[in-house]
Amino acid sequence: MNKWTARAGAALCLLAPVAARAQGAAGGGADSGDTAWILVSSALVMMMAAPGLTLFYGGLVRAKNFLSVLVQCGAIVAVASLLWLVCGYTLAFGPASNGWLGNGDMAMFNQLGTVREGTTVPESAYALFQMCFAAITPALMVGAWVDRARFGWVVAFSALWGLIVYAPVAHWVWGGGWLAAKLGTLDFAGGIVVHTTAGVSALVAAALLGKRDGFPKTLMLPHSPALTMAGAALLWVGWFGFNGGSALSASDDAAAAIINTHVAACAAALMWLAIERVTVGKPTSIGFATGAIAGLATVTPAAGFISPGAALVFGLIAASVCYPMIQLIKFRLKIDDSLDVFAVHGVGGMVGSLLLAVFLAPALGGTGYAEGMTMASQIAAQVIGVGVVAVFSAIASALLALGINLFLPMRVSEDSEREGLDLSSHGERAWEMD
């Protein structure tokens, strides 16, 4: 029995109520090493949001909209973090008897336990780690509406989205809710909770906002591929905390998750370059960065459950699926998901969540299925989990976007769009030219 299969016992506790992703606590007290790892992982996840995501997205837009991307991401992180403190955490991870939503006992981080049940870390550290997830997830959607969304609508939509879409789904999968507890749906670090919700919601928002002026005929080139590469590098490193921290312990589980994260990113980035070389004639920096992010998103739901060999396969599949999905969404369906949030994050997260059910098998190096589960039943649990969350995210996001639009218009004027959001929305330029 190799060490990847030997980790099967630890993985079974991922189905336990309330501590769905935790490694079981043996002694009931906080472990200083585990606590330190969760605090470091929280910082790494926050680094993904700012500066990682802001530079990755900012470099992909035209220069006249660069600053607007940074301000939108920053404002979303700020408001999502505050709402997580006020009521988001208790809705997602507070105790509940019905499996749909947590109660209000932990509002304002009140009544946090000394140790989070089922872990060896203080609940305050756990709540902080989850706050960083709640902050970056709505920020992922910014890439769908760059160049044309009104700032007030962006902040209002993202704030309410975190409470209406993200918090309930987090409870269903990670907080002891019905998807995990009753069906056995698995999601190690966010393929369903983070990437499916944000990706599907981003596609809905992009469709409702409409196309940018000139799309798809006008070529809207990234103004700084160098910044995008720098942002992708920060995301790549930060993802070690995103996935490795989700083990909730400084352990072999965390190391395995980080190895798999890195392997999938490497494989997807190189595969994307190969596809570009064949289809467009040249491998590009944007392609390398996008491929790496696709691999990272795809391996996220399975990072702690699979072997490194399987992670390599995840990366190759990620590039092979996400690349043509970009072409389908933009050029066949003509939906202006500007920076490919759905094709990369949404599709990657969903594909990885489904692949998980197969590569969980011990024969393929996985940690094994929970008691009473087989490959077929796990596939069913994953399909239902992905399907339910995708449909819920789409409907809730559409209603939320249109409802807010009644009070705060979602799109800027044509003149503002032509001028650029840096000046029209914020009265500043990212780059002053002499």
C-alpha cells in the first residue's frame, strides 16, 4: 500500500458534519503547527486576490480600464470580508438542523469555539481562512464584465451574491449541509463551491450586460501581458495555500495537495502552449498563464484526494477542455465573457469535480471512497452536486443582477465605455503619459 492510498482513512472524515474538509482532531486541542499553517495559508489566499488576481485581470484589459479592474477587485474583497464577519460565516458554517443554511449564532464572529470542531485549529483561524475564500470568489467574476460594468452595481451585486449564492453553497458542501451529508458530494478546496458558483454566475452576468462596444469584430488586445504573467505567478504560488490549507493541518495531506496543485498547473500550462502552437502558430505568454490557471482550477476539487499521476492527467484534460470552451463561448455563442471566467474557472472546476469521482479509486492512486460509496455512486453524487449548484447559481445570479439593476444600472453609458472606466468611473488614469 503506497502513501497515497494510505491517506484514504483521513479522507473519510471529509464527509463528517460541520467539519466536511477537516482532518479529524485527535486530542481536541489546538495544535500550534496546524494553526500556523492555516494563518500562512490565509495570507497566501489573500495574496491571490490582491495582488494576484488584480494583476492577472488588469494586464488582460485595455490600458484605459486597468485601474477600474484593481478598484473593483479591491472593493469586492473589502465588502465581502466585512459581510463574512457580520453574517456570512454563520450562514455558511453555523450549526443548522435542516442542512440548507447555518443559524445566526456566530454573527459578528460571536461564540466562536476555542477549537473548530473536527480540526486542531482555533475557530478564529478557521473563520479567517474561510473569509479569504469568501473574498476571492466574487472577485473572480470581475473578469466577465470588465470595460463596461458600473462600479456601484458591481459592488452591490458582489456583496449580495456572497450571501445569497456563495454562503448557502458553502454550507451545503463544507458546512455539514445536504449535498455532502446526504449525497456524499466531495469538494476538497472549491471546484464546486468557488469555481462553479463564480464561473456560472459570471457567464450569466456577462450575458445580461451584453457585449462590449465592437465585440467580437474589434480586436481588444491585452495592454500588458507582462502584468498578466506576474499575476498568474502570484496566483500559482497563492494556490498552494488555497489547496494545501484546505487540509486544515500541516500534514502529509497538505503536502500531497500542494504537489498535485503544482503538477496540474505545470501540465496544463505546457499543454495550452502546445495547443496554441498547433492552432495559431505561436505559444504565447497569455496562453501559458491561462493554461496554468485552468489547471489550478481543475485540480482544486480533487487536490487532496488523488495521486500526482492523476494530477498530471487533470492538467492535460484542463487545457484540452478549457481552450475550445473559450472558442465556443466567445465565437460560437458570442457571449462576451471578457476574460473567460466561465471557460477557465467554471468549466475547469466542474470538470475537475467530475473527474474526482473516477480518480478517487485506490486502483488509480486515489484515497478511496467513503463507506457505502462506489465509483458509480460517487459519480452520481458529483453530477448532482455540480448540476444543482450550477442551476442555483445561474437562477439566483440572474434574479439578483436584474433586481439590483432596477436601482443601480449595471452598465455604463456608451460615452463612458469609449472613454474608459479609469477616467469615467474613477477620475484617474492608471498610466499618465508625458
